[in-house]
Amino acid sequence: MAQGTLYNKVWDSHVVDKLPTGQYQLFIGLHLIHEVTSPQAFDMLSEKGLSVAYPNRTFATVDHIVPTDSQARPFQDGQAEAMMSALEKNARKFGLQFFSFNTGQQGIVHIIGPELGLTQPGMTIACGDSHTSTHGAFGTLAFGVGTTQIRDVLATQCLAMDPLKVRRINVNGRLGPGVYAKDVMLYIIHQLGVKGGIGYAYEYGGAVFDRMTMDERMTVCNMSIEGGARVGYVNPDETTFEYLRGRKFAPSGLAFDKAVEYWRSVASSPDAQYDDVVDFEGAAIEPMVTWGVTPGQSVGVSDRLPDPDAMSPEDKKSAEFAYNHMGLKPGSPIKGTPIDVAFIGSCTNSRISDLREAARVVQGHKVANSVKAFVVPGSQQVKQQAEEEKLDEVFREAGFDWRGAGCSMCLAMNPDKLVGSQISASSSNRNFVGRQGSKEGRTLLMSPAMVAAAAIEGRVADIREFLS
């Protein structure tokens, strides 16, 4: 049984009581909400005549349904407008801080929490979105929850939860050229499986994670849920503290120094015990591309697609379905697979560092004539910073569309969708059937730099050839 880990420390400090069901009542320090999963929860509160228990701990934004080409109101989609209006109404009614378009701080919920300094080490965080695990990059326990649980947090600031086991995942050594945080996580999921993390919290460590920026750590933690883990986290360190220094909602002055003392204390102890430990070598990881319909169905860009006959019966069945859907064949190289759409964005890879790296790849090149390419910054602040650095000009000159902040084609609950059987090179987190808006659409997950290279070539390309 795990002991002395960050998970144990944060869990123990937030447990209110053990419930008769055997679950634990866990206090939630920060609640982030958006327009899609919150309206029903607020309706449930109103039906019972309840108010929000701690309005100062709940923050709202809009991201999933907002158009990225024009954000003028009312939205053309009536359902999207209704969701937006409901969140505006509920924010006013319950006195919640709402990062709307006119604040200059709107964006994807998992982008704005960290960039505003709301996300801090040692917290418990909940949000009605499965990729809430992103915030674990700061040394938090961050849970994606459903609408009923959103209601529970609004009404009580608590969640009923089962404890988890803790798996330590070390990535040692150094990454090779053209290998990014996205590749590291796709590799981990490929190795451990999309169900490998069920019942676990993932703690990421080792030299590769120690050297990662906060943006890179957020990319990794974001996709913990894709590997079956309930949460994923990195222990807070100097990189964490420097990122938070000066952020809007972070402590300042002497309060910041005091906070750092606490943040250091929640990190896993040197003698911490884990339920499982897994080690990987960074040098073994190359740029990754998914070929199937789960994030675990991936290969290195120089590899050929796997043979289903060499798989377990369960994996073979899934692979055969994936090959049928994707129109790909075992033994074929993934490199050279044609694409129709190139999407750089999502809560996984739409931060300023992602856009800088993609712009570095496309500068001086043109998007292939056969490809529709667009870039969607993760927040208004990211968009503003990118424009100050003239990254938007680089993308536009190459033939990319430059959009407003939002979730966009990551999940296509907005006008950004695949059409028919189009193939998308995407920097998002899921390649499920229908995820990007078309039941026949096909998604290849990869890093933003790899998406940029694919957009230029019109097919899956090896980013290392661009960088050399």
C-alpha cells in the first residue's frame, strides 16, 4: 500500500469523513465549471432550493461549444447560445466569477486555471470534464466528474470518492530530437494500455519529467485519463513555483514564500512507498502517431502498423475494428499516410510553447493544397501573447486559419468538425470514432510539431527530418 506519496498527503489532508458506503467524503479546494456540464447541476440545486456552498471556490468559463471563427452573440447554434446564456444566468444568480469573452481571460478550462494561478500545489480540484487531470502537473489531485457530482460540489464542496493505488512512472535519461511531451504520454499509454491505470493515480517522475516545463507536464497529465488513471500528477518543484510566481490568483510577497513552504511539503517523501513502479528510457521514445481508435493504438513514426494476429484476443478484436474504420492495413508504414485536416489546439496542446514550436516548423513553408489547416489558441491570453510574438502571421502566411480560443475540433461540439471520412492530424487527446464530428471521420493523434509537418507535406511526416 502506498505511503508518503503526494497522493496520500493531499488525500489525507482533505478527507472530511468516511461514509457508511465505505467511500470517503473529500473536500474540494477548487471547482472549475463550463457551459456544457453545469446547467443541469444548477437546475438540480434550484429544484432543492440550495445555494452554492463556497462561491469563492467556483470559477466559470466557456470553451466547449463556442465557435472559434466568430464569437459574436447570439451564436448561430441555438443550443450553444442556450448553454452560454444558462451559465451567464447562473454565474450572476450564485455570485460566481465568470471568465467570459469580455474579460480577456476566457479559454479552455484547463488552460485558464493554471495561467491565472488558480491551480496550486496541494489542492483537490474538480471539474465536469474528463481531462481535469491536467492540473495534476502542479502537484494536485484533480478529478473529472459528472453532472451529479458537479451538483454535489456546488452544494457541499465535497465529493464521495474511493481511494486509489499509486503507480510511479519514471522516464529516465533524455529524449531525442523531435520528441515532445505528447510523444512521451502516447508512448506510456501504448506500453501500459488504455486500461492499465484503472484504480490508480499516476505519479510521473524521473529525469525527463524533472526537466519538463509546466506546459509539458500539463500535456502529460492531461492524458492520464486516456491510460485509465483517475488522476496523474508531478511533484511540485522550483519549475512549478516559478511558473506560479506573479500569477493573478497566486499568493504574493511573504504569502508566496509561505505557500512555497507548504507546496514543498506535499511532494512525495524520499522514502515514499508505491503500489507499483514502472521505468522507461527516454531514448527509446520516438515521435508517435496513433493509427487506431484509442490513444493506445499508436506507433513510432518510423514503424509499420502492427499485426493483429500477434495480439491478445481482446486487442486483436479492437485492432481489426480500428483497421476497418481507419482504412489502414497491418504492415503498412504510418509515415506517408495522407491527411485532409490539420488541427493544432485542445487542452492538451494549445499553450504558447505548443504554438511557438509549430510556428517554428511551418515558417517558410506552405500548407499542402489538399489540407485544411487551422490553429486554435487555448485561451484569450495565449492568443494575445502569440499575436504579440507575431506567430499568427507565421501561421497565416503558411496557409493556416488563425482562430479564437475554444475547444474546437477536439470534440466538435461546435462548428469545427470533420466532414465524411476526412483524416485529421490532430494535437488533441482522443481519436475515438466520431470524436471530431463525423462518424466516418478518422483521427491521427500527434504532437503539434508533427501536425505542422503533416500539414506541410499533406501526409504524416517525420518531424526529425524538418528539424535537421
